Amino acid sequence: MDTLIRDALIITQNRNREIIRGDILIEDGKISKVAKSIHGGAEERIDASGKLAFPGLVNAHTHIPMSLFRGYAEGMRLHDWLEKKIWPAERRLKPAHVRAGSLLGILEMVRSGTTCFNEMYIAHMDEVCGAVLGSGMRASVGFGMFDLARKTSPEEEFKNGKSLAEKWSGKSPLLNISMAPHAPYTCSEELLLLAKEYARRNCLRLHIHVSETRKEVFDSLQQKGKRPIEYLHSLGMLDSETVLAHGSWVTKRESVLVGKSGASLSHNPVANLKLATGGICPLREYLEAGANICLGTDGTASNNSHNMLETMKFAQLLQSHLYWDPLRISIQQVWDAATINGAKALGFNSGSIGPGKEADIVLADLRSCNLAPLHGPPSLFFSLHPGNITDVLIAGNPVLSEGKFTSLDEGKIIEEAQRQAEGLVGD
Amino acid sequence: MDTLIRDALIITQNRNREIIRGDILIEDGKISKVAKSIHGGAEERIDASGKLAFPGLVNAHTHIPMSLFRGYAEGMRLHDWLEKKIWPAERRLKPAHVRAGSLLGILEMVRSGTTCFNEMYIAHMDEVCGAVLGSGMRASVGFGMFDLARKTSPEEEFKNGKSLAEKWSGKSPLLNISMAPHAPYTCSEELLLLAKEYARRNCLRLHIHVSETRKEVFDSLQQKGKRPIEYLHSLGMLDSETVLAHGSWVTKRESVLVGKSGASLSHNPVANLKLATGGICPLREYLEAGANICLGTDGTASNNSHNMLETMKFAQLLQSHLYWDPLRISIQQVWDAATINGAKALGFNSGSIGPGKEADIVLADLRSCNLAPLHGPPSLFFSLHPGNITDVLIAGNPVLSEGKFTSLDEGKIIEEAQRQAEGLVGD
């Protein structure tokens, strides 16, 4: 189906970062033309006058089944919360829980302008993949493997990741499978190497947590004589197919290792603050080293939202705070992190609005009191909220149209999520 | 007019901080009854089943005419931005600019659940008061006086504040006038004392910026031998009628001075981060000292939003970060700061949902994908966004009803704000 989006104010995120007023033609799920005025017929026309168009946001680190835990057992310190609440609940997880949480997370992401996400979770991952394909969302999904924490063998744990890849790789251009060893401190060296080798051999991304907390760094130094990113580097695990989540507690030397390797880093500011990890990811050092910086929400259990617009605001403002300088990370760099850098990290040809690109496009109503007056589009992420978003296209498919989901039954998904959450933790 | 709100999930913010499911009866602009089920007729009935009700939020520090500057000249450092952009524009301000910016700010506040705000600005303040009365909003409004910066005499500058009070005090129960000397470093001692004496004599609030930046503290120590809050204390300017904005760069001794005096403090986290002031207001110390802690957005020129829900999230998370402890400021304390504490600071009988209170009430649709599942209402401010808010009542008057303004012409106000902003800074 061809679609013509008419008369939008477009943040293109193209090579020259142009912002233009014009039309976007979509053919076969891809953008074929962007111009001031496109003539000719298209099967579908979307009137976007008075609207902003921007590339669908890429959430570079999350755990969407944890949507069921949003707001569950608040007001506890991390350790108690995990040991007494989250882990016991996770041991009870059934496929229906994961399915319900995944669909809920997808609804929330679409409504807040996210069209693609990087997922890692620890059980029933077939349900996540099924939810992605069933909803028309774009995602990179990996099975979170951790033999040390789960007390299994490296081989047994590796099978989880491998089976997911074998079952789902190549099933849809909207779905990539990644290898997702949980973290250097929860995985044995054997498992990390098995995962990386398999990823290399099969051209899959590697997705791993690293240096989220100070304790993790201390333990790593004590046990391995290396900081976590140094350790991953020593195993040959850093390259352009690797996506690191967090990387907050790092030395400058580690940021250089990440930059030189071409690895991507997902900064997840809201979750870092909520868990009070104390470290703010030093984006300036990473950027100076040439790292591909992305942004993520992390799971809603530690956020409590999948709202990437909010994450963009937190990211820019936290860096201003960290360096006592409002210009240290520019507004443009934040857009890049949330769009093209994320797409590159996950291996999708999306993240900008230009010919040949995947048609992942978000429209927002500029006639909103929180967006006026319009002095310049780039800073709009400081004031945009999900209520401003009217349309979301993924691979040209209008998943959200004039504020309504076209095929997902939102009410039913919300009800089912509530029911499954109560069954899981309603104690 | 009597109004009955039926079957809401109510965050009451009453003395026991009860959360109940039930009805709210409003008579003559005040809440007369809150109970599980209220029988009997009311002229208006609002079906709030599936909705959350919470007390209208109180924005304890802002400059709403600056709504016209939202997103204007981004990407500049504070000093350049003020000297080259904002101050020249402010010298060109006409009444129509202030009116347009005020109405825009009010729209945005109502849509994000704010029913009351604490305003200080520097020109054409009659227009702000007119916008408050014309819109049905609740506010405390003061003329921002600063003889040192404006190079006028204390008496001349004081006249601005006094005239506003004489003209508008007592005009409406929705409007309080405050005395608003801008800051210790922009006002002479004479002006500060004139303002405070007048406020005391006429039972008005005093609203003043203090200790926002480190430079201000250094300069104060050098010029006066005292830190800014010590200086205000030495002038007898701290008491329960005083609202301090910022107070980020303070010693523990200063937080104790604030607490002992019974003064209120508005913490404005988003603006502090955006201007990269480097200091995070130490709420724990203020709370331990017994200070009345409130929250504000500051103007949208340094935010870029009037969204108090977002400010609540930033406030809680920043304190978690500051103290490396997610429980240092509780979710309940954040609700208190954004509701009852703010109302107390500004001298209004609002901020909670209970008999005898002003009927400032917000309804939000709980059947929203970003709010499900519902494990507990208090943490909802971490995930609520303005798009979830359906109804806003101020003094019982439904200003926003099912997502639509009942008497304000939203489209027209947005258009006019755009037009006035272009006229003001479209260079």
C-alpha cells in the first residue's frame, strides 16, 4: 500500500539534519520520497498540516514483560525489592503473563512515539516475539541468559538464547533476534564467549548490561582484576554489533574502549535515578571517544514508563547537570541518540525520514497548548507528551491513526494486563 | 451549582492520606462530602468510574507570561541567552504579549492537572490577574520588583507591587496578590524591607528567588558577609508568609533557618537542571528542619513545560540520585509538596479532597496503557501524563470537561500566542 503524508513539519534526521515542511511518500513500507510537494496518487493520504513528523523513536534498552510490575511494591530499596518481590514473582511467570506484559508495553511505546525497541528478558520469550509480530512493532529481542545467577550450566543457559534465534530469526523484517547474556557478573566467561561467538557467526547483535552500579565495578576489580568493560574487552566482546546497557560507572579509559570498538551504549537515565545507582553515564566522554550513544527507558518496574520523549528530556538535563553546562550535550545529539543511533545499534534501516528508509514515522499535533508557540522544532522533545501524538506508522503500516489503534484492541489488552498482574502478584 | 463526582478512585491527601473509592459532593465551589456512596440529587453529575481523582496540583513558582519564550533561542549559555535574547525581548513587552502568554500558560497548566500557581513577573501584571480571573484559574500573583537591576529607586519599584495589590486584592477568592521582590541580589535592602513590611501589614505572601546559583552565594558572602538566606533572615524576612524559590545552594544552617521560620520553599528541579546551576536542592535537610516544601516548574523558558506531574517525577528521582537512596524522599512527600504544601504556602484552602476544602479536583483516565496495571495509586505520578487528564474543576467550576475547555477557546489562545510571540521575537 502506498501512503502519502501531506504537509508536515518534518524533523528528517537525514545526513544534513534538515527540518522541512513537506510531504512524505511511502511505498511498500519504505519511504520513497520526501519533498516540499509530492504530486500523484497514493492509496492512502494522511493530512499532516499543523503536525510535526519525526522518525519513530528507538528504545535501546528495555524489558517489556516487566510492564506488569509497573508501580508494584514501590518504596523499597533495590535489594529487598528484588529478593522479596520481583524475583519470587518472576519465578511464577507463565507465558500468559509475558504475553500480557509485552502487549501492554507495546501499546505504551507506540502511544509515546516509539516504533522500535531492544528487548532482553528471562522467560517465555516466544511470547514477546509473538507480540512484536502480532502488533506490527519493530524490535530486537534476546533471551536474557545468566548461568551464575540461575545456577545452570553455560551450555544449558546458552540453549535458551540459541533456540530463540533458531526459531525466530528471519521470520520478519520487523524482528531481529539478539544474543543477550545478562551481565558480566551474572554470566560465566564460558557463557559470554558462547553467546558472542554465536552472535558473530550468525550476524546477530549482542545485548548486555554493564557497569550499572558501583558495587558491580568493585566486585569485578576484586574478582577479575579488571573493570567490567575492560573485562568484556579482554574477552573480545566489544565491537560494532554489541549494545551495552548503562555503562554509568566507568573510567575514561573504558569509554575509549567502547568508542574505539564501535560498540553502542544505551543510556537509561530514568532507571538509573530511580534505582539511585549514583552514577550518571558520562555521555561527553563516550561521544568524544566516538561511541554510538543511544537511549533507553529500561523496564517500567524501574521507571515507571516507556516514554522515550521523557527519557530524552531526562538525558539532556542530567548531562547539563553533570557537567554544569547546558550545552555539553546538544539537543541535536539527543535526537540522534533516540533515532538514528538506536536504529544503527539494533541493525535496522530506520531512524530517519529519507528515501530508502523504513517508514517508521510519528505525527504529533502542533496545535497543542504545551507546544506553542513554535520557535524551533528541535527543542520540542522538552515539551512533547504522549497525548500530543496522533499517528504512528511502522514500516508504513499505520499502527496508530488519529489517536486510535488500528488493529490492537487497547481496552482488552489493558484489562488482560490488569488481570494477569493481579494473578501474578496479587498477594 | 452542586456537582456530584461519582465512583472515583480518590487520592484524598486528607489528614490520614486516605485513598478511597467513592463519591465527592461539591456545593457552592467547596467540597461538602466525600464518602463511599453519596445519595441525593445534584445539578451536575460526573461519572468518574475508571478514573483517578486527585487534588489539583499547585505550581509554587513560575512566570507564565514567559510561555511566549518556550523553545526560543535554545542552545545558548545562560548569560548570553539572557543578555542577547530574553532581556531585549522583555524590554519590548506590551500588555498583549503578557495577556497571550498568561492564557497559554493557564491552558497548559490546567491540561496537566494544575489548578493553582504562584506567579512573579516584571511587566503588565494587570494582564496576568485578568487572565486568572477570566479563566477561572486560582493563583497568587506578584509584581517582580528589582530596583538594583532596573536602576530605579526602591520607592519607585515598590510602587509597582503596591499598586497591583491595591487594584486586585480582594477582587476574587481565586486570586491572592503577593509582594514579590525578585531576589536578594537584584533588590536593595530598602526595597526588601518595604516589600516585607507591606506584606505583613496587609496579610500578603512574600515571594522571592534565593540561592539559585553558586555565584549568587559567593557574591553575597563577599558583599554582605552573609549567605543569601542568612541575609534574608537578618532582615526579618523569613516567616510562614514567605515563599522562597530555589534555595538550592544552601548550608545546613540555612535550611534550619528556613525550617524554624516556618517559611515555604519551592523546589524547581527541571529549571535547575536546564540552566545547569549545578546544585540540587537538599530536600531532606529542609524537611528535617520542618520547612514547608513545595514544587514548581519555573517559567517555560527554562523548563520548557508547565507540567507539574513531570516536575514531581524529576523531584523524587533527583533526590534519590542526590542521596543514593530511593527512599530518601517518599512518594507521599512528593504528593504533599505538590498539593497541600503548595496550597498552604500560597494561602489557599485547597490541596486536599475533604469536607470544607475548595473543590480543586483533577480526574485522570485509569484505562490508559501507561497507567496499567494498577498496583497502587500513589506512584502514578511516575507514569501519568497530561494526555490522561480528562476533567479539571477549580472551585467546583469544570474548567476542563472530558478533555475540552468549557469556556476558554483553546485554538484561539494558541494562535494568538503564536502571533504575539512572532511579533515579540520574530527577528
